[in-house]
Amino acid sequence: MAWNLNSDRPIYAQILEVIQLRIISGRYRPGEKIPSVRDLAAEAGVNPNTMQKALSELERNGLVETQRTSGRMVTEDMEMIQETRSKLAREQVSEFIDKMKELGFSKEEVVELLEKMGGEDA
């Protein structure tokens, strides 16, 4: 999963999203140690302080925990991971619906389009 960071939104917020996606998709498994701040910063091409800010936010949210001797680990709280997954899905659907409204689609047209595409390999 590429970092694809851009300047239209705060970098740390974009980093937060990438790491959340890696957790909910299973790339970083529950209880697994995640790479160090320096390693992640180098991979993303950002300042380690920016990466630290994003990881601290993930800790506050409960998705990541710091083990004194082992570094940062993904939470083993599957409910927390599922809640994050559902929250991100709702945000994506909301953005999609807003965009479709901007394009002039009614709710019924959006549902019809989704039903048609649901049978296709998208």
C-alpha cells in the first residue's frame, strides 16, 4: 500500500489513515509489532516528528499500544479494530454520496447504479 501523500490535507492525518488501513486490512495484525518511527518515516518520506505525531494519535485512539521493551504493537482488541473499520467505511460512503449528489444523482439513482455494478467485477 503506497503512501501517496499530498499537500491538500495535513500529512500526519494522511499517515494516520494509511496506518489505520494497514491495521484494518490485516497487513499489521493484532498484537504485531509495527515498524519503528524512523523506519516508517523513511518509508513514507516524511519527518520522524510527523510520523511520531500520527502514531501518538493512534495510541490515543487505542489502535496502537506501546510496550515499554517491545515498541509499538497493534491492539489485540478486535472490537476496536472493527469499530475503526466501520467508521472508515461510513466516512467513505458519506464522501461517495456527497460526490454523487454534486454530480446530480438522486439517492434512487445511486442505489440503482450500485446494484448494477454489484453484479460486475469492479
